[in-house]
Amino acid sequence: METREKRKNFTSESDGGIWFTFSRRNFLTLAGWGLFFVTIGAYLLEIMGYKGFFYPKVLFEPSPRFSVGEPKSFLENSVTTLKARKIFIVRDGNSFKAISVVCQHLGCAVEFSKEKNIYECPCHGSKYYRNGVNFAGPAPRPLNHFEIVLDDSGKLVVDTSKTVPLETELVV
Ligand code: FES
């Protein structure tokens, strides 16, 4: 009886293939296995990610410490905006400062006005003196100042992970 049942559901190789005949039992078996493998596959994809198994799960952020070039590449008594690094390099004579462009109110990028010799925030009107001290608008404190040093090759290196007091300056 069982053999007959099997013969009813399967075709043999001698019949020209190993294909299933379509029966409710075979359909449910196939559907069950299909669901099983789809679930396992989705689970593996979820825990490993698309490329997660082959690549480390890290955020590639630029280093907070970077070179901005030689001191002579900045004009005397100038404010140079390095937009990509979100800092101003302020040179007064032979002294250098690295000042953040990020407004201390809500984080907009302030801009330096050459005519007025101040930083102005386009968002809510905060104003800062050339040395970064706030004097108008809602900003509660001065712009951040970052560590700036001269490396062995004579280039200026800024570290935006280290804030320094306002009066700190590098004299070269
Ligand atoms: S973000 Fe600069 S004044 Fe509001």
C-alpha cells in the first residue's frame, strides 16, 4: 500500500525524470522546506548584513587630527575658512589659532565677514569677534578653539578632538 502511494506521488527515473507529481502532500512538503530555507536565509542576512561577514563593522570617519599646510601658506593677518574641516585658521603676525565654524547656539556654520572683521551666523544672527568671542545674538558662549601645533616637517597640525582656552595660540 505504501509502495503504491509512493508510486502515485513520484515518477521514477525510468519514467523519464525524478520530478514530483503534483499532490497536496508534496506541495505542502515543498512549501514547508521552502519557507524553512527562506527563513534561515533571511536570518543569516540579517545578522551578517549584505557585506557584513566580509567587512568589519566600523564607521570610517576622518581623523580629528590633520595637517593644514605650512604656516607660510596662510596670509599674515588673515582668516582662512577650511570648509571641509569646519575650522577657521586665524593668522595674526606669526601667531595661529584654529577656531571652529560651528555656532554655539544650534550648530549652524558661521561665516567670516572680511568687511566687518567678525563671524556671523546666518541662522539666528549670532555674532562673534575675530577671536571667537560672542557679542550678539542667542549664542551662549564663544566658538570652540582647537589645539594647533607645528609637526616635525614644519606643517601646522590641528586636532579637533582637543579644545583649548581662547587665549591659546601657536607662535611660529
Ligand atoms: S545657530 Fe547660530 S545663531 Fe542659532
